[in-house]
Amino acid sequence: MLMNIPQNVRAAVYLVFEKGDKILLSHRINSGYHDGEYGVPTGHIEDGEPASGAAIRKAHEEVGIGLRMSELRLAHVMHRSSLNDKAANYIDFYFLVVNFAGEAVNKIPQQCDDLKWVKWNALPVNTVPEVRYALECIAENKVYSEFDFLPTIPVGRIAPHL
């Protein structure tokens, strides 16, 4: 029988800025989360903050783009296990941002050393794995996914000792 261990669930937002057939990627550095890989602007949802509010805040903080809630479209939700934070699982909200004013600029050079627009089907090899998977799901209109969980053992079976 599996033990019920309380889990810590955290939430984050991911912004998929789209222009034509391209999306905006940022190259992560000094962040402690997939440094050296490309992702999309992202951040944790703060206590008391709605996901849309976090998305609007992160758009301004990371790439200098002011957004309104009407410019956000929830495109995907991912439930994932975190390899970096073993004490937490994540619920990730991926917002597609298509109609926005302004140009993206790198507002966090201490954590990002490159912003670039790439075609949906030409992601860099060093794209954050869970971000790559979520982007693939968005392209296929899949609204929910799970990522990086160990296989589960059916109730009633005994787990082998590791």
C-alpha cells in the first residue's frame, strides 16, 4: 500500500509570445532553473496573486511588455514533478500572447543573456524539456499534460525496495 505523503504544490506561469509563426525564447543563466537552456518568460505565482496577474507582472518584469488580461489566452496547463525542487510538484499555466503592443527587451540580464524569436517547429536543441513538451502540446491543441512523474504502482501492489 502506498503511503499518503502530503505534497507541496507550487504554481507558475509561462508566457508564449507569438508573432506570426515565431515565438519568443529566452536563454536562461544564473537562475538555478535550467541554466544554459532556452525557455519562455516564466515565474512563480505569488501568494494571493491570480495566474493572470502573475503573467501580466512577469511580462513587464522580464521583457518589458505591458499586458491586459484580455490579451492572455490560457493555452495549456501542465502538472509536473520538479527535478530541481524534490519537495514540490508544479501546476504550470501556459498563456499564449498574440496581440500585444511593444517590442520585447531583456529586462533581466542577470538571468537571461539572449532573447530571440524562433519558429514553432525550430526550437533549439537546448530548450527546457518541459517547456518543449508544453509547446508541442499547445501546437497540437492539447490543453492538459503531465510531465516527469515516476510510473505509479496500482493500489494493492507492493512497491519494490529501491
